[in-house]
Amino acid sequence: MVKLYYAKITNLYDEKCFEEKIKQVKEKRQVRIFEYCQKKDRCRSLAASLLLKMALEREGICYDEVCFAQKTGGKPYLLLQSGLFFSLAHAQEMAVCVIADQEVGVDVERKDRLTGKKEEQKLKIAKKMLTPEEWKLWKKEEYRTETLISIWTKKESYVKMTGRGLTEKLMTIDTLSNAFYQQMLLDDMYILSVCTALVDEGGVRIENMSDYL
């Protein structure tokens, strides 16, 4: 079981809406949200938190009674819900939450994130990120920027799934063989990757929650 909830964060740009919605998340999370200096960063963080709240309630779990903890490396998890896992991500005006019955990671990026970058800058990023086999794939795809972003989101979703985060160098992760990925395009603009250690035959169930933020 893998369920994906996503939403555009633009409704939260309205101060009245933001003030109303932030009361719905836990006080500790509110503190974390207000640590961000930029308004958009606060809105992204709040949106992801609200999606998690909605996702848990869809599973019959009372958000107010949930306890969160962190594993070594900082990966958050549900303290008393051993059979349910989650992962959050956001980029620009999109926030996403994935819940699953196994360890899961998610990442999302705008497909035009590298627009305006010089070719040498893109190559520099690729050299720090791609394995030799992934480089062959990128070459086969005629060095398309979207292909690079696609691989990038896979790697980020993998480190979120494992919980190793920034301690693992991206170029050591082989997205062609070391895990199971499901990718999709949200709103024709955002490339999203979900990573699980085991195959999920049911695929990802997707729901747009933008109207609820």
C-alpha cells in the first residue's frame, strides 16, 4: 500500500488562511515552521504537515494522539504505529506526503529547475551525482535536463527511504538496480519519485488535496 497526497501551497500565501491552518498542526511543528525566514518556506512546511495530518486521519489515526520520533540520521517516524511509514517533500509551490506499509521516501522537483543554468554547470552537477550506467542513460536521452532531474529525484527519494540523508553521496546510489521506484508528473510541471525497498504491486494511489488547504 502506497498512498500519495499532494497540494499546491498557494492558498497558504494568504495570511488569514495561514494563521487558521497552522493551528491545526502540533505546537512543536509550529515552532519548526516559524524557524523559516522566508514566507514561502513556511508555507511549504505547513502544507506538508497538513497533508500528513490528512493522510493519517484517512487511515483512522487521530493526529492529536500521534507521537513522532527521529531515527539516527534524523528520519522522522510514527512512534506507536509500527506498520505505517511516511515521507514528506516540497518544491516551489508543491507539497507532497506519502504513506505506506513499508519504508518509503519521496522527492519532488520542478522539471525546469535547471533552466538558465549553463551547460558546464549541469555537467558539474551530473558528475557529482550520476553512476557510469546512469551517465550512459543520460547520454542516450541526449543529455535532457528532465532526465537529470528525474534521476535526481530518484536518488533523493532513496536516501529518504533509507534514512541516511546527506551522509550518503548521491553518486554511490544506483537508481537502475538498488530499489523500486515509481515516478509521475504532477500538474505537468513537477517530477516526483517514490522509493520503496520492496515492490508494491498496487502502485501509488494519488489524491490532489489542494482544495483542502
